[in-house]
Amino acid sequence: MKKIISNWQASFVAAIVIFLAAYPLLGPSSYLKHLFILFFIWSVVAAYWNLLNGYVGINSLGNIGFLAIGGYTSGILALRFGLSPLITIPIGGVVTGLLVTLFLGFPALRLSGIYIALLTLIFADSLPSILTQTRDITGGGMGLHEIPPFFPGMEKVHTYYICFVFFLIAMLILYKVIHSKTGLAFVAMRDSENLANTLGINRYQERLKVFAISSFMTGIAGGFYVHSLGDISPTTLSIEPFLLALAMIELGGIGTFFGPILGAGVIVFGNEFLRLAGTLRLTLLGALICGVILFYPGGIMQLVEELGTRIKVLFNRKKVTE
Amino acid sequence: MLKVDSINGYYADLHVIKNLSLRIDQGEVVALFGPNGHGKSTLLKILCGLQHPKSGTILFNGENITAYPSHRIVELGIAYIPEARDLFGDMTVMENLNLGAYNKRARHSIPQNLEFVFEIFPRLFERKNQLCSTLSGGESRMVAVARGLMSEPSLLMVDEPSIGLSPSLRSSVFEALAKINREKGITLLIVEQEIRDALSMANRIYMIKKGEILFEKPSAEVDINEIEKAYF
């Protein structure tokens, strides 16, 4: 019992993973499975966005663009050249990594703070016009449709498991990165760049590294996105998904590992269930975000940690009185 | 080992280091005294590459490091320990120490260096998994010095190691520094306001005033009144 309580977070995570693995066996509707698929993909996007913003302190506003580049690359290759998504998704990741490192990583070496935010925002914002101008390849404003799934003739439940495994692997990689020396260096640069430099951390190298990691993984997520959903269009780059993705990070807790995942859960499911509220949907979500920022600036993770210490205190008190 | 030749340095627009030259020999302990705001910390920042001098040269083991960025200077073996509590508060003691060994040279000898660090500061071993933001002032200084040692330096530059510490903690920090010099042969450059403590362990001192070296002497020949006079 004591072990379960002291490791309550680990136990909780294990329970959630088991639940997610067993969930399709409960026979949920195709619609619910679809929501979970969205949750898996957006979690990865938000988590790797958080790596840039929360862990390294680079204010990127362009990660939706990374998703789009990866998605479009993989979608075009599969649709126009008939390649298997197993090949096109990694290619999409590599292309995204290269483009982003080249167009954002290198310029960002000389920029800081708000200027990086502007650069990345412009990068993501320029993509819709590029996409509409290249109709022959990208499908223009209509986007790409009937993008082949991972395997021909597969069902929703297969897509669910493929995305679930991708989600687990992506989170495992992120966890490893954060807890490696590189991850420590990232946080050190965020907290004090000068101090980090005097410890032998090369800021240029680390910044390129984080742009490469974040964009590669987000590009891969883009591949999973298009092959799961079957289509992508410039509306993916519109203001709503962009703000929702940022809200996932803020709501969950910026700079924490589990925050963006929790935030993605709340936003993906909340956004769908609030469709019942019609046009009030975004207002309600906005109110929720305002509330969290006002009362829990550390996001849901702050709430979780407070609850955690209370449980511990309660448990210890019981032991003393016994 | 370190040879600084007539450097000029600025703090924003202020000309705080004026034509300053000094040298530090292998294995020495050199203390740098001087009133606040007369360029001591700026000098250390220039030596570790956080700032660059407008003119002059800095040679380290014969290599011209004047224009090197700080991460390269660390790799060559100069460690800089900044003033006060410059730790990463959200990381544990162990993580802070690991960051100290970030450069390629020191990565290979982490276990040996850790052993030495824990031998000098046994208290850090007890607290290795504690968050740095929860440490006391003395423990924070220990982590800062230990983190510097993890980079396996041949020259350790310490900015006011005793600032804000009680007299007993102060002497234990100085004892630790003396041990580092004695057992590992690491050259030390110490900036200090606690003149007596620093004087007792230094081989040589530099007195800096208004960005210039006022005098340089072996510590045995120093009259403490002379230093105190120079402060005013």
C-alpha cells in the first residue's frame, strides 16, 4: 500500500496505459476511437512543442507548420507515387527536420525571445499561401483527400493501435531526451544561458539539436495524422487548431512532461463534447483556459502536484496517529 | 599557465578594465582583491569567455583564447564559479553536477571526479537527490564549487566563495579550496572580500582598483593594512 501511494504517479500512469491498450476491446464506437486517435497525435505534437517552449525556452509558434510539412510530404508521396506510408512517414519526418533546421534553426541562433516567436509564426503562416499556389501537387485550398491508410483495407481499431504505439514510442523518446544530459543542458539554457555556457554548453549546437528533434518528431506526427484521417488541407494551419494546440500546453502545464498530454486530453475530448454547446464551444473552452491561467498558472500539473502532496501528508498523519 | 596582456574591458558602456595585465602560474593560488565595482567580476567574465575584451590578449597554456566562446574555454580546462547562488534550482544536486561534466573532455572521467567531489563535500553525497532550490546557502556554494570541479579544470576561478556564509562555513569552504589545490594540483584564482581567509591560503595576490592592477605581491610580504588602505 505504502509503495503504491509513494509511487502513485507511476501507478496512475501505468493504469492509464493499460486502459488505453484495452479500450478498443470494450467495443467503443468508431467515433470514440477516432477521438482517441486524435488525442494520441495531438499529444505528441503538444509534447514536442513543449520541448521547445517549456524546456528550452524558445518561444516557437510554428509547430503546426511542422505538422503540416510532415503530413503533406507523407501524403503527397503516398498519394501521387503510391509509396507505402511506412516509408513516406519517416521521409516526411526527415524533410520536416531538414527544412525547419535550415529555415528556423539557423536563423534562430541569432534571435531571442519574441523575435523567434515572430519568425516561427511567419514560417507557419506562409505555408497556406504556398499550398494554395501549388495546387497541382498539394491540392490547393481543397487539400489532399483519400490519402491511403497505413495498410490497405485496415479498420479503425488497427489505426487506433498503430497511433497508440506511436504515441508510446514518441513519449518514451521524449522522456529519454529530457532525462539525458542534453535535456539537462536544455533546461540549463532556459534558466540561465550565460551560466550554461560557462559549464561548457554550446548554445548553437543545443539549439539546432532541439529544433531538429522537435520538428522531426512533429513531422512524423503529421504523417500519422494524414494516414489516420485520410485528408489534410490548409485549414489544419488555421488559427483554431493553432490556438487549441497552444492551449493544450498551457492548460496541462508548460515545462512539464505530463502536462501537454493531459492538456491534449482535455482539449481533444472537451472540444468534441462541447460541440453540443454549439457556438458557445470556443467561449467555454476559452473560459476554462482563463480560469486555469488565473488560478493554476502551472496548469493541471500544478493541481496534480498539490493533490499529490496532500495525499502524502494525509497518509503520513495517519501513520503517526496509529 | 594564464597570461593576460593589457586587456581593456567594458561593462555596458563603462570602461571597467583598463590595460590590465596579470599572470598565473601552474599550481598557484592567486587571490584578487579590490573594492566592489572596480572590475573584479568583469575580469573573471572576460577570462571565462562570457565577455570579450576590446583589446589585449589572453593566453592559456600558450593558446590565444581571447576570442573563444565560453564553452570552448571550459573544454580547455578553465572553470568559472560565479558569485552567489547560481545553481539550477529545479534540478537535483546530482543533475547540477552532471551538467558540470558536460564538456567532452570531462565526460569520460565522471565517476572519478564524483568520488573526489564527494570526498571533499560529504554533505553533498547525502543530498545528491535533493532539489537545489531547497539547499542552504553553504550547501549551494558547495554544489557550485563541486560543479566547477566536475568539468575537470586545471584552472578554477571562484568569484567570492564566502559571500553570505557564516564564519564556520566560510572556513570550511576555504579548507575545501585548499584541499582541491593541494591534492589535485588545480590552480586557483579567487576573488574575495574576506581578505584574511584568502590571504592565508594564497601564494600571491593582486590588488585591483578602478580597473587597474594597483600592486602584485607574494602573500607573505603583504601587510594587511596596505590592502585595507587601498580599499578606501
